[in-house]
Amino acid sequence: MSDVLPDRSRATAYGVLTAISASHLMNDALQSLIPAIYPLVKQGFGLTFAQVGLITLVFQLTASILQPVVGAVTDRRPQPFSLAVGMSFTLVGLVLLSVVDRYGALLLSVAMIGLGSSIFHPESSRVAHLAAGTRRGFAQSFFQVGGNTGSSLGPLLAALVIAGSSRLRILWFTVIAAAAIVVLFQVGRWYGTRHAPRTIARARRTEVAAGLSRQRALATVGILLVLIFSKFFYIAGITSYYTFYVMAKFGLSVKDAQIHLFIFQFAVAAGTLAGGPIGDRLGRKYVIWVSILGAAPFALLLPHAGLVGTTVLSVCVGLVLSSAFPAILVYAQELLPGSVGLISGLFFGFAFGMGGLGSAALGWLADLTGVVTVYQVMAFLPLLGLVAMFLPNLDSRARSLQPAGT
């Protein structure tokens, strides 16, 4: 058996990657319904921008706080069927979201959806890592592009199904959640029978990347978290307030504004798909450096552009900025290869948490100064990409060719 496992670890399990990416698409499409219906709930509940931001804060915090805990626990004791359980929480949250009539109950419904996400992401990222074989960057990009594609489809589906109508139509999306539960149950069977024992053995290791002390590796993780803050604080401003921005500045309808949000989200998906494979070939540090700092010129120009320019620049920001996350995640997993679940939970959780804090803070700023000013302020966030110069060089290409667990 010991001779079989390394061979499996080197082979890329494309069927499993496709299933987990499709599940990520369905999960994130359902999550993206929340910001997509903000205009509807803002009007229906009579909310301020700060209250809208609080909705995102509750969702993002419940989707983030538990993720490192889930990852650390499953490093030592894998729970293959937790993927299907997490999606079940999302299903319950969708049902509540469609029928609640109080603001507190609205917050509870999005918290349930966030809880489902906090269970889903660490273990699904681990499945992508295990199924990657020698193509870790590609596997993370393929897995994450499913989520980004789902995030781009969510606003479009909301525009087609929900916009201008009743929240009861959200019940249509429970079909997607049910389908995801079926797929994730099958993924859980594969994970549990083939890889969970090997995962437990690997989780007992505490090694760090070759040539680095553990202290240096942990300090590097801190630098990566600064970059995650820059990326996701900015992305939160686009995701939560882009519809309001183009409506306020250019007089678009809700449906047209959601289509522009879809265009941006699609660009994010394309950039995510490119980031991992490029990192496999050229080295992850360079992808991280170029993707975050390289988005700065487009972000700085965007608040001063017309409608067409805004659309083009938002696409450029989405393409460039989104290529960072797959490279960042795999880079961090290679820094601490014995803690894949913890790293995945920490980075996904921190990303969601920063998105929630960003949405709340920018919503407060929008109430004070207007949503157009918010875009002028947050345009400087990508300049934090300068801290990437402190990342150590890792021989990522060589390490990605090693069998998992070696």
C-alpha cells in the first residue's frame, strides 16, 4: 500500500477536481445572492448603507471565524462528509432568507449561509490539494475559478429571477443547494476511502519550506495576510457597492447595474484561472507581486472614468488582482506543508473576514460621504502590494513536482 499512495499523489485526479470546482461554483453562486439582492432588501426593509454593510459583516464573519478551526481539526481528524453538511446549512439559510420579515431574522439567515461556507472551504481546498498531483497551482486555480464563476453568475441569476420581484423566488435556488449536497457526498466518499488516512499522517508533521526557519515562515504568512487584506478589502467595495456606484454615477437601472457586476465577476474568474498555472511555471512570488501591485494603476483611474471606461477598468482590475489568490494559497501551503487544512481555513477565513470588515467600513463611509467617494478612497489599497518584495523566493516549481506528503 505504501507504494501505491505516492503514485496516486502524483496523478492529477481531474474528475475529483471537476466535481469540487463545480461544487464551489454552486456554493459561491448561492453566497453571491446576498449582495445581489441588496437593492431589494434595502428598499424592502428601509435600510441605511451602514445596515447593508452590517449584513455583509455578519455573513463574512460567520463565513470566516470558524474556517481556521475547521481546518486545524480536520488536519488531524478528517471529516469527509462535512462538505455535504456545510451545504445543508446553506440550504436552510436560503429558505429563511426567502421568508423572513424582520432585520434580525435577515441577519440570522445570512449567518446560516455563512456557516455553511465556513465548513465548505477548508475541506474543499484540501480535496483540491490532494487531487492536484504535480499541478498544485493549476488545481487551486481550477478549484477557485469554480467559486469565482459562481460569484459572477449569482448576480446575473438574481437579475433574471429575483430583481423587481418577491424574495420568495430565492426558493428556486434551493435546487442548486440540493444538487451540491449530492455531488459533495460523492466527493466525500472518494476523500474518505482513499486519502483521509494519509492526511492524518501528514498532519502530524511540522516541517516548513526548505531553507527557512519556522519563525521566518510564520512571518511570511503575515506578509501574505497583508496582501489578502489589500485584495479582499478592495474586492468587497466592488462586490457590495458596485451596483450602487454605477446607479448613482451613471443613472443605471438595478438590472443593468447587476449586469455590470456580472462582467466584473467574470473577469475575476478569468484572472483566477490564469494565476495558478502561471505560478507553477514562473514562480508564485512573481505572480503575487505583479497581480496586486499591478492592479493599482487601473484602480486609481477607475473613479475618474466614464461608464465605458469604468467597465473596461473594472475588468482589468478583476483580471489582474484575482490572479493573486491561488498563488498566495499554494505559496502558503508550501511554507507549512504539514498544515494544509489550517492554512486553507486561515486564508479563506481571513479573506472573507476582511471582505466583511471592508464592506461594513465602506458602507459607513458611503453614508457619510457618498458611494462615489468610497471608490476614490479605496483605489489606493492595491499599493499595499509593495510588501510582496519581502517574500522569500521559493523553488515552487521544484516543490510542486514532489509527491504530496514527501
